[in-house]
Amino acid sequence: MSPKITTELLKQLRQVMKSPKYVQEPVQAYIVPSGDAHQSEYIAPCDCRRAFISGFDGSAGTAIVTEQHAAMWTDGRYFLQAANQMDNNWTLMKMGLKDTPTQEDWLVSVLPEGSKVGVDPFIIPADQWKRMSKVLRSAGHDLVPIKENLIDTIWTDCPQRPCKPLITLDLSYTGVSWRDKIVALRSKMAERKVLWFVVTALDEVAWLFNLRGSDVEYNPVFFAYAVIGMNTIRLFIDGDRMTDPAVREHLQLDSTLEPEFKIQVMPYGSILTELQAVGASLSPKEKVWLSDKASYALTEAVPKAYQYLTPYTPICIAKAVKNTSETEGMRRAHVKDAVALCELFNWLEKEVPKGTVTEIIAADKAEEFRSQQKDFVELSFATISSTGPNGAIIHYKPVPETNRTLSVNEIYLLDSGAQYKDGTTDVTRTMHFGTPSAYEKECFTYVLKGHIAVSAAIFPNGTKGHLLDSFARSALWDCGLDYLHGTGHGVGSFLNVHEGPCGISYKTFADEPLEAGMIVSDEPGYYEDGSFGIRIENVVLVIPAETKYNFKNRGSLTFEPLTLVPIQTKMIDVSLLTQKELNWVNDYHQKCREVIGAELERQGRLEALQWLIRETEPLIRVQ
Amino acid sequence: MSPKITTELLKQLRQVMKSPKYVQEPVQAYIVPSGDAHQSEYIAPCDCRRAFISGFDGSAGTAIVTEQHAAMWTDGRYFLQAANQMDNNWTLMKMGLKDTPTQEDWLVSVLPEGSKVGVDPFIIPADQWKRMSKVLRSAGHDLVPIKENLIDTIWTDCPQRPCKPLITLDLSYTGVSWRDKIVALRSKMAERKVLWFVVTALDEVAWLFNLRGSDVEYNPVFFAYAVIGMNTIRLFIDGDRMTDPAVREHLQLDSTLEPEFKIQVMPYGSILTELQAVGASLSPKEKVWLSDKASYALTEAVPKAYQYLTPYTPICIAKAVKNTSETEGMRRAHVKDAVALCELFNWLEKEVPKGTVTEIIAADKAEEFRSQQKDFVELSFATISSTGPNGAIIHYKPVPETNRTLSVNEIYLLDSGAQYKDGTTDVTRTMHFGTPSAYEKECFTYVLKGHIAVSAAIFPNGTKGHLLDSFARSALWDCGLDYLHGTGHGVGSFLNVHEGPCGISYKTFADEPLEAGMIVSDEPGYYEDGSFGIRIENVVLVIPAETKYNFKNRGSLTFEPLTLVPIQTKMIDVSLLTQKELNWVNDYHQKCREVIGAELERQGRLEALQWLIRETEPLIRVQ
């Protein structure tokens, strides 16, 4: 990788930072965050402004350009990549290290007195604006919104904002019509006494209207906003997508409807003025509900007295609890996904010893097998296909420069998933195609014990996921090991593979309590820098648990694995498992054999079926 | 309990709320919080203003009196007690119930437009003021500080503020001189670039100067503030306590000292004006460090630009990590405490069957045995001596109205502790003096499994205590049970039995990481309303753990029990214990027998020694 030469670009940016054509007053610093106007995890090429100006294209980072400096904040995953991709104009700010200043503190240290710091108000979340603005103000500077994005003004070959056709999902997939979702949303609004709700997250718009898109890679969403009133529905969306008859019918755009279900379609770009009009029309005590992570631009469109901000929106919470149609769809998707992986692992077992399979080839093969399954749409994230030392890089993605050949001497870690029209998958398996060492088996078994500890955990209704995180680590901790990531994240239903408001991580406290119907991942790991990585990940469904007693009538919950892919028994040191853990593995493999075996047979994939049967042989304790 | 008649008192309070003698402008509401000016957990009689005005004397509650209403907010522990102690003038606001409004929301709902809400600025913590003031302001009201406490103006027989003699602690107890503590504090101040530190919590003043007092029950502290500059030390304290030659020598008040260690003694009441003078003397970028829980009055004495507020002060954090002298003192205190409890349980075993021992008698007897031990000072909290259904009331304290006789048919729970000059104890044991039922044993064993899971846990350096909380619950959760309190709290060294900044609880996220030398309690429980309560509590010391591996060189920690009192084996269902748990119990009892046995022998308490030997017989698994 050679760095991007940014001297000319930075010169141009510094010019527009002073140009009366774009800024009311010159700004002495300009912030370029990672995100788009919807605070999406995956962004469209036209939103990769930070990568454009700096060359650094990792998923997380914030650039700040002043008259003298250009600095990039990113986290430990990307220190190396950012250093390689950026030229000498840039200073790398390593987040998480003790001596690295925050963006605010750095600005205060380098700016001349009374400076103006500019940012695109659509790109910065309101909560972040508030924090940053406060620090700058107390040091005598001003954070100012710059309406025109200054990167866009110098980005001459900026790609167009995608505007791909929409997919309509009928009741058999969603279980609930968009009309009923609107009714439920309005009842939540009434409970909180708010008159308006602004939908800003792309997956929330998609979920609410039972539509999907492909404007962004991996996440089946489309660029849109919605503003829901007690009697109005406004959908802000561009292009000719609303001329598609299937979409028109789905949204009943041409039907005679009660006015409160009539969808007004408006241009994507008109959200701000429409929201300002809503704001201006309010009387005292009338409120507008927004996520506190919505953009500063939209939040400020509503006068402060009328804002009702929460960390999780009612849609985010409703979306997390899957109904029967959704869980059944997720089950189907996971069966198909398991079929593809059985095919893949069977193929790898034969091909790896030949020395011809690279990480990229393996990843492509996984995609090929998945794409053969019904209703396959795309991958749900960039496949992590990593062998040997690459496995220790937690967010690794093979590229030609790093591409390593799989062998019988190294551990192989595959973290991959797909979008099917009926559900989203995300699974990690760690395999050895030769003979693992005793130490590799020992570490794998600790990770497996952690995986089982979470998967088999029983806990009261109302428990937050972060309270389960330590269960995943206990076996590792006992011998001085650990892993430096959370244990699980929420998973959407044919939607984003990472979604809130629940998860299993020591890092958060504000997650919403787990409830039956929520779906999360369970993915402890262990990583040894320079040698190997281990992770075992299932997607699991929160279900009610039967218990002997029932304290305060609260009821209990546990998890049911939706992922049904064998866990390589060759990697397990059985002597380290308790009887309960051994039974869990055998029961899990029995279920894989039954459910996935039947589907492999139905699809006539008999060689993969043989592989499955071999891999799901019950473990026996050798005395 | 008959309620306190408050009609006349409320009438008087409402008069002073309008009297120009006390308030600049009439206030339409007056808030009476629980606390004192130091945000203490235990308060002196003169600070029990909320109890005086309402009759409700539980440890937590806030009264608000308006022209029309009088309302009391308290939590689930006190719903019954508050209802019994308050007359019809009062409305009970049950905190934690869904329909109960917050104090702010309630005020907004009952106050006429543009009201003033008064509060004593010394009693309300700054963070709470901020929260409350914001809500009131956004509804058009004002929170206003009332200098003279309005309750004090109508409390004609208000007791005097205590002013008891001080105890000096030499190096053999504290390990570090007050001079060295000042040096360490100043170096923390220099690190954060603050010029002044204001010590507002009573235990922090006591710890810093190696002094103890008895102004408040249970907590060996005295009323004082301190303001530490880089070259000055000001101690604000009343009475003739500074004329005591031992104290004068301890503080070197009459020695020729470097000026930066010369303590200026000032009247307790002068803190505000002195702090205002400090605030007025500051130049830009000079900061004053205060706890964000310090009173609004003191926080506001420093102009906002100069305030440096943190949730935990450097003293709070330094105090939590005990040095060798302190841990050795804590060990000695726990040995003496165990001797007293062996005597007590041996005595109870003989006396309970006679039917003559009540909860109060048992509590008094426990105190009697403790007071026979060297350097006993007082109890460290009100003894929870509870049998049968009373055991299910988590914060029970026996009073004549509830006093129950111990019997061979009921479980007895004793949660008690003491202050010795060398340490603070807090221990809970749950005993049966007859034959426990299978169900009682089952529940006890789950609690024991949780206790062991925490006590034997190994975890990485830097782990926060709240991440261990679920370990204590796992065995209970597995069969649908739980307990509704945290698992552990920090414990002071001859200081407050509850102290920050560490603990083991699902309720917090902001605790500081555990480190070697910290001392916490490990006290899971199970409570069945109307029938029994079970809790097993040890005070444990955080110590380094030996592990097979050492991930990222972080090192690991575990706990060593300081409490060495037998856990009644009669209550244990051995079949529910793993081999590891069984070994833990036997090893623990072996240590109790050795350490406490030797001390019982030394003290010639041979009958109690026989009891100890009987109670520490190793458990054997019956196949």
C-alpha cells in the first residue's frame, strides 16, 4: 500500500475553508467525521469523505484539518493501516493510548484564540456536537455548522448517491404490516406525549415500511428519512423508486386510504425544511421525538424546547424483538447458511492440503456456496477469512497484499454471513485441517466453554446483556487469558448485521434488557498476536426458559442457537469440559445433524452430508 | 408505631417559606433531603431534618413541602415504615414503581407558574442540583438556595452538632503519615493541573489526617472540611478538639514545620467564605478540585470556569487501596471479630432451644462478645438480627414491635460488624439451630455457590467489580431465583463500612477497577417474603492471582477472605456442590480452624474452640 498524496487536496480544502462562497466567516479548522447523515455503520462511496481527503479508508476515523495541521483519530484496529495509507501531511492520533489528546483538547492546543471550527451539521450526531461545542466554547472557540460540505466542493469526481430499486417484503416475511407498525409507533408516541417522530436511521426507515434496498453494501437499506405525525406520514426519498408499481402497491400510494395512513412522498433533500416547518408549527408542550444520535442539523431544526431525545427510538426497540414470521425466517436463513458452510468446509478439507487455497479464494468460495441458496441477496459484511497470524487481527479482511495460503499447519478462522430475503446470518468457525497442538486445543476449549456459558445461561427476564459478558470470559480468565472485544451484538432480520439496542459487552451499560424474540451473537475468542486467532460465533435467539422456581414471577430467559454449523471436535480438549458442557456440544451437534442433514439431503448435497455426519459424531470422555 | 402528627410543624414551615426574615422571596416549595453537608451515609441527630418534619426516619428519603402538599419519596425498603410513621398530611411517593413521578416532574405538575423551589445549598449535592434545576427551569420555575435551613428555624429542640474528642492513629495503624498523604495528594493535583483540592467527605478528612472521631454513629468520623493547596493546608473544625495535646502533637501544630506542611486550623463554619476567597484569587486555567457530589454551596463558591469536578476524588481512590499496615490491621480485626462470633454462635446453640433468645438479645450478645475484644470501638452498623420471616426484610433492624424469638424451627440471619482501632468488619452468617428443610438447604447452597464463585473468581487486573456480579447469581438464576441487592461494597479500614469507589453490583457502571489491596464484601443472598432470608457475607481482600498464562502481561487478581467464621455445614446440600466448591469450603474451614482456633486458645475460650472445631469438620461427598 502506498499512501495517498494529499498535498494538493489539503491546499484546496484550506482555500474553501476561507472562501466566502462556502463559509460565512473563515473557519480555522474543519472536521471530517466517518459517518453519513444517518449515522450508518456501512456507508456509500459518496459518503467516504474522510477516506477521500486522507487516503485512510478504515471503518472508523475522524479527520481534522486546520491551517497548519491535518490529524486523523482512529482506534487500535487501524493504527497500521492508517499509517500506511496516509502521507506525511497527516498526523496519526492513536485513540486509546494515554498520551493521545481528544479531538477537542487537540483543537484547543493548536488553534489561535477565538477560532471557528467548521463541520457539516448533517454528518455530526447531536450528542457529539454538544460535547465538542461545550469544550470549544469554554476555551473561547466556536463550533459552527457549514451547510455545504467542504469536501464535496473539492471532490470533483465524487460518485453519485446510490438510488437502487427497492424490495418490498410481504407479511410472510415481516409478520406485521407497515400500517400496524405505524399504529404501534403512534401508540408509543402517545404514551410519551410526543406529536412527531423523526426516523433518521436507515434500517429504521426500512423496517418501518417493510422495504429493503441496496444503496449501501452489506446493509439492505436505502437513503430515506421519515417523519411520522399522529395523522401524517412523510417519506423523504429520491429517484424514480416510487414509480415502481410493486412499491406503489406495497405502500398503497394509489389507494383511497384513511388520511392518517396516506404516505406523502417528498424529496430526500427536503427533510430539513419540512422539519423546520414542523418545528415552527408547534405549541408549548408539543414534542418531536428524535434519537440523540440523529444529526445536529435535524435535531436543531426543532427548537430545543420541543425536542424529545432518547438513546434508543421506539422503532429500534420494536425492531429488536422479532415476531414469529421473522424468527421463522431467521431459522430458514440459518439452515441455508449452514448448508453453504458444510459444503465449504467439506471442500476446504479436500483442497487445503493441496496448498492452492488462499484466504481470498476461501472467502470467494464461501460466497459462491451461499449464493446458490434460495433468496440469497448479498453478504452481510466483508468476510473475515484468516489463517495463522492473520487470525489474530480481529477485524481482518484479506487483500492481495496480506493474502495467505491455508495449510494443514495453521488454524483457519472464518467469520462470515449473508443477507437472505428471510434473514441475516453471521457465523464464525475456527478449524484446523491438520493436527492442532495441545496448546491450540486448550485455548479453543476455553473459548468454547465461554461460548457455552453464554449460550446455556439462564437469567431473569429484564436482565441486560452486558451482565452476561463475564460468563464468556470466566474459563479464559481462570488461566490468565482474555479477548479484547465484546461478546455479542444484536442482529437484524434481513437487515443490519449489527443493530441495537441489545448486545453482550462489558463496554456498555445503556443496553436495553434482553427479552424473548431478541437475536444476538455469542462470539467469544482468543487471539495470540503473530500466531493465531480463535473465535466461535453463533447467532442465538432469546427464548423463555423453564426453571424449577420462579422468583417474583419474573420468568427466566435463555438462548437457542439459530446457527447450526458443527464446531470442530478435533479442536476440543474433552478433558477440560464439564459433563454439562460435553452434553451441550453433543446435543448441539445432534441438532445440526438432524436439521441441516435433512436439508443437505433435500438439496442432494450428499458429500457435504457425509462431512456433516462425520463432524457431528458425539464426543466421548476418555477416562 | 403510631405516626408523627405534623400538622402544626407543616404550618410553621409554610410560614417561614414566606417569611422575609428567612427568604428573599417566598418559596412555593421547600425540599428536605436526607443528607448532611458532607453527603454522609450515617448522619448525626441534628441533621435528621427530614425525620423531624415528617416522622419518617428510614435512611433514605426526600421530603418536599409545598403550600398545598407534603410528599415523601423513598424506596421499596421503606414503603411500609414510611406509611406507618407519617400522618395524613403526607403523600408517600414510592420510588421504583412505574407510576411514581420524579420529584422534578411532580413539582412541575403541582406548582403554580413561575414558582420558586427552595433548598439548603449545603445539603443538596451539586450534581443533583444541576439535574433538578434544569428540569424546573425548563418548566418556568426556579430552584433557589436558601441560606438558612428552614427546618432548623422551626426545630426548637434541635440537638447540638456533635463535637466529640478525636482519636489519633499512628503509623503502625495507617502505614503512611498524613504528611506523606498530603505529598501524594499534591502530586495527583499537579498531574491534573489543579491548584486546590477541597475535602468534603468526612471519611476523606479522617483518612487524610490519620484521625478518627465519633460525631456520627457507626462511622468513626468527625465534622470537618479541609482545603489543600500546593503550599497550604487548612482544616475546618470546631470545638476544643484542637486543644488536645495528643492531637496537637499528631498534627505537629506547635512544631516548626516547612510552611507547606503547616496546618491552619479554622472554624468549621468558615469554609464557605474561605473557599469564596480562594475562588476569587484564581487566575485563568487555575482549577479547584471537588467531588461532583460535594454540596452545591461549596461547588458554587468556586466560579464555574475554575471548577474541576470528578465522581471520585484522589483521596477516595487512594483510601480504597489498603497498604500492608492497613491489611494487617484488617486481618487482626477480623480474627477478633471471628472469636466474638464463635462465642456468640456457641452461646446461641445452647440458648436458642430454651426459647429465651430474641433478635434483640442476640444482637446485644453479639455486641457484648465483640466489646470484649482488644481495641473495640463500636459497631460498624446497626446489627441485622433476624429470624424467620424477618430475615426476608433485607435492611431489617430488630425493634421491640418486631422482635421475634429465635427457635429451632426457623432460619436465623445475623449481619453485623464492628469498628476496631485496627480495622472494620462486616459479616453475615445464616444458621439453623434445628433441622433445616431440604428446600432451605437447597436455597442456602445456591447462595453459597454464588459466594464461592465470586470469592474464587480469577479476573484480569483492571476489571471493574460490576463485571463479577453475575457470577454470584448464576447458580440462583439456573433455577429461577435471584436477590434484589448488589453483591458487594467497598469497606474502609477503621472507617466507613460502606465506601467507594469499588464494589460488586449490577447497578453501577462507574465503579473504579479493582486492584490489589482493595477490600470489598461478597454477600449474595436469597429472600423469600414471609418465610426466611439467607445471606452469606465475607469481607475479602483483592490479591494478585497466579495463573498458567498471562495475556498481554496484564496480571490477574482474585480474593482472599479476611472474614474467618464457619459457614454452617448443616445448611449445605453437598450433592449440589462441584468438587471445586467442596474443596473451597473445606479449605476455608481449615483456615478458620487454624487461625481462629489459635486465637480462641490464646484467649482461653475453650468452649468456643470446641464449637469451632465441630463446625469446621471437612465436608464429605456421600456417593
